[in-house]
Amino acid sequence: MELPCERAGLSASGIHQSTKTPPLLSIHSMRRDLGLDASSRPRISLRNITAMAPMVVSQAHGATPAIGGLFDGLAFFILQRVPFRATYVQRIQGNGGRVVRTEAQADHVIADHLRPDCPPGSISYTFIEAALKDGAIPNS
């Protein structure tokens, strides 16, 4: 039985169904478009491959294992007043770092640089953003 929406070209989910199907790409058509004849084989040179960039996990959540190694061996203390603190905790842990409970145990104390009551010697949470963006720990 045909539903009224199917007569209008819509599926039951409301997504428009196209009557035309896109043409399938084949190896032969791609070779033709690249100007290669049927007997030529594309070659990949390993000499042009450079060292891989370090893996950085930027969209971590609570269940993300420590895949990236950007913060390996580093301990962070993140003040409670840092905006989006939970996100920074997950990003640090997803990149191999530890978040500790006291400032004395930390290698880096992360604070909100816009607040006037930042502890002396603390660094801004933008440090974490810059490290994740660049794939390396910035010189501070």
C-alpha cells in the first residue's frame, strides 16, 4: 500500500526521495578522468611521507580512553572557577595527563586569566587550548 507521502516523492521519514540515482564511479572512469591509460598503475612513494603528527584528542568525554600522548607525565590542577572545567579535565585525561586534587601535586595550575583572584604562578586555561590546537605544549 502506498502512503500519501510516498506519492509526493517523500519517504515515511520525510526525506525527499530522488528518482535519479547518481552515477557510480568506477576505477576505469577515475583513470580516464586522471588521464591514465588502462595499463598504467599509480605509484606511491614512501620517500615523500613525513613523520606523523602527534595524535591529539580534542573532543573527549567521560568514556574516552587516553589515546593522545600530548600531556603524558604531566599533572594539572584546575581551579573550580575555570569556565567549562569538566571539558578541560576530559581533554587532559584523553591526552594522557592527570588532574590532581591539590596544587602541590600539580606541574601546572590552570586558572581563569580573566578573574582578578588568580593564584600567583598559575597559567590560563588557554594553555590547554593552544596545546591541543598546535599538537605540542607551548613554551610558557
